[in-house]
Amino acid sequence: MSLEPSVGQPLTGDVAAQPGSRSTENETDSDRVSMEQSIVKTFLDAGVPPNSRRQALDSVGDRPSFSLWGFLKSAVGRDLTRVTMPIHFNEPLSFTQRLVEDLEYAYVLNDAAESVDSLDRLARIAAFASSPYGSALDRHYKPFNPVLGETFDAVRPEEGYCVVVEQVCHHPPVTAMHCIGQGWELWQEYKLETRFRGNYIRVIPTGIVHLSMGRHRYSWNKPQTTIHNIMFGRLWLDHEGEVVVQNHTNGEKASVHFQNYKAQGSSYKQLRGCVKDASGVEKIKLEGNWQEGMACFPVGQSDQKRTIWKSFPKPANSSKLFGYTRLGLQLNQLPSAISGEAICGSDSRLRPDQRLYEEGQVDQAASEKMRIEDKQRAAKKLREHSGTTWQPRWFAPESDPDTKTSSHVYQGGYWAAKKQNQFTDTPDIF
């Protein structure tokens, strides 16, 4: 249920009901986008066979002990994106898959797309931008570093979206994502800086998330995350920074404040924010908890508080499943067990080291991980020797007129290739 339409600008007549609405520059681009939307719709209309999503892992082997201190003391002060991690640090997901967990609460965007008021919609988008961070609680293992050219897709009819991800750069690591949903289109290029400082690691995302919903375009940043007690004590994390969601079409803006434990104490999970109209006047208050959810209410009318995002409980046995969320548990499931859909040869679900690790075959997984990394290094040397450069298959750099930044943007064609099971020019990376 939306706020009263008089609060913000009315969205009546907005084309938000049409999936995948990122603007195009010419008729050819428009035709391509329309074809992609049509193909995605066939995937979503097919639905999900009953009981096809897994609720547990088939096998989770014992995790052998190793010298954490011996490894970490050699990494103090270094950029961890350039440090080869022992496999014992990993969970059996690639970062191409982990990034898709940003969409765990896609229903919030679906609700936003149905809103008839621009400020109510912006409040819901701000809630969605705040929603991915609770999934990291009790998630003590890092995802596998994607191989250059590694891809992943997820077809989620029950949530109403299709998403494709590609690792477009290895050093520094850059991951590009594009998603077509119900009345919205989201894309991002995820880059980060990491630093190990004795007993904690700080993760600083530097990419921007973009959203198109009807004729409105939005963007926002991500907060920093600090993982504490790396060497001593129980692992825990907090987030800090201001997430600003900008509506580039009409000038409205929302902000959400994440505060770390040092500043906020035991209430460090609390969120506070607001939605401002184009004149900079606060119209809606936001409050919540990044583990639990978010509510909103018109300024001065707290008795009208409404929940706009509520988190899902983790699976009952999540602590024995790497701390996975419901979505995280399903991301490495092979499509043959779901619907027989085609899978690209560079898809993360086909990584042999990751699959072996999920099955509890740790030693074999470690050997495969080393083989794949050696293969990637050899391919890099071959490119250097031949004077060629790597070109991503599905994404390419583009300038964004709203944020005045450049990022890798989806170029189209993936969903047609998936429908026809004709993934040409797929690199041999595994």
C-alpha cells in the first residue's frame, strides 16, 4: 500500500509495468531490448517446478584445521584481492553468485514498481538498497574469487527476475551484473578495496548500483563493511557510511545511515534515514535494522508507520551450511535439477573446485583450485606475449550520463543464447 499520492510526484502513466526499461539510443537498440524482454518473459512465465529448489546441501564434509595465524601474519597491510587464499577460507559459492544475493529481497522493488507516488517508491528503493547486509551475519567464509570471464545466471520466476553476471576484470577484480525484473531493470559494476589491519578486515565497495523503473532512473552507493576478530575471538561485522539513493529524473533523494559499533554501541544495526523531495524538504522518515527490515512514515506522523521491507529467516540448519540464506543455498544448484535449462560453459556452477568443495572433497577441491588458478595465469601470459587484451563477452564499458561515471554495462544477447543453448565464443576457463 502506497502513501497518499499527494506526498510526492504522481507516477500515473509511468511505464514501470514494462520489464527492462533502460533507455536506448536508437531503433536497433530498442528492438534488441524488446527481444530480450520477450525472451526473459518466456523464462519467467515457465515458472518453477514444485519442490525443485533445494533446501539443504547433499553433502557437507568436515572442514580440516589449518594455521590461520601463519597465513594471516604474512598478509597484514596487503591488498587481499591480490593474496591467494587457502581454500579453507571459502564457502562453495563464487562471488559472481554471491553478488546475486543483493536481489534476495527483489519483492521490495516489485512493490516499488507498483507504487503510484514517487516518494513512496523512493522509500522502498532505499529499503531495498539497505537489504543485502543482514545476509552477511554468521557468514564467516569468503566466496571463491571468480576466474576472468566467469559468468553466472539465475532465473527466478518466483521472484520475477532474470540476472546475468560476468567477471570482467581480474586485477583489480571487477564484477558486472544486469537484472531484468517486474517493472524494473538493475545493473551494477562491483569493485572494492580491501585492507587487512591486524585483527580486522575492511571492505570498501567503490562501484555504483543503477536502477531504471519506468521513465525514472536511480543510483546509489554501498556502505563499508568491517569484519572483526579475524585472529582472536568470535567473528562479527558491522557496516558504516551513508547510502544515498538519487532519483536522477526528478531530483528527489533518499539517504540511509549505517553506523558502526564504535559510534553506536549495541544498537549498531539500527538504520535511520529520510526521503526528500526535489526541493530538499524531508517528507518521509526511514527507520529499521539491517538484519531485520525497514519501516517508513510521513514526517511528523509516526503513528502511520508501515513496514516496507522485512527480512526472511535463514534456513533452520544455516549454521551448518556456511551461514547461507535461503537464496544463497540455492545458487549453486545445477539447472538440470530444476528445469533442464541451458547453462553456459563459463558458469560458476560448472567450476570443478567449487563443486568438489560443496561435496566435502576438500583436498581434491584444493588441487582443482590451484590448477584453475595456474591456467588463468598461463592464459594471461599468453595474451601478454601475443599483445592481445581481454574483452568481456557480455558487458562493455560505457559512460553513465547521470552519475558521470564509467562502468561495464550489459550489451545484450545472453538470454537469446540461453534460450537456443548456443553460447558461442565461450572461453575455456575451467
